[in-house]
Amino acid sequence: MESCEIGNWIVTEESIVWNKKKRGDYSIPIKQILQKGVAERAGMYDWLIHVPLKTWLDVDDVLSLNEAFLYAAKKNNLTVDVEKYNNTISYQLAIIQKKRKSDK
């Protein structure tokens, strides 16, 4: 598979990599992108919940990750559960709103 850049993310055969020159790399293995969360995050895609909590990512990086996640899943013939994905994005948006409020 040829790598694909989506925002500051690069989707490779092995991983989704955040590659913003001043911060270095952050990698999510393709084998783990469908990993489910625990506790209140059960039934959601954990990486899409975990990554927005990083203080060094901005909203555009998080939204680009969502696109990279879907692209990587499709390219690797992984099935994304629509209900789980929608629940994940709703939870993720709540995290983003909370971050925005605390940034003010």
C-alpha cells in the first residue's frame, strides 16, 4: 500500500503516524486501530478517544485522524462498526468541547 497524507497524519502499511516536524512522530499500529475502550469507553474505538486527550494536538489534527482512521480501515479491509464509530465521534466531540472551554 502506498502511504497517504491526511492533514498531519500519514497512513502507511503498518500504522497511522502523526508527523509534525517540531514534535516528532506518534504512531498508531494498524493492527490496533479497531481496539475498543474500557469502562465508559467500552463500545467505542479507543484510539479516537485517547488521542484527542493529547494536549499537543489541535482540533484539526483530531479531525484529520478520524479521516485517516477510516482510510486505513478501508485500505486494510477492516470493518468499522457504524454505531461504534458514531458513538466514538460523539464522545470525541465532547472531549474537544471540554478542551476548548479549558483553553479559554
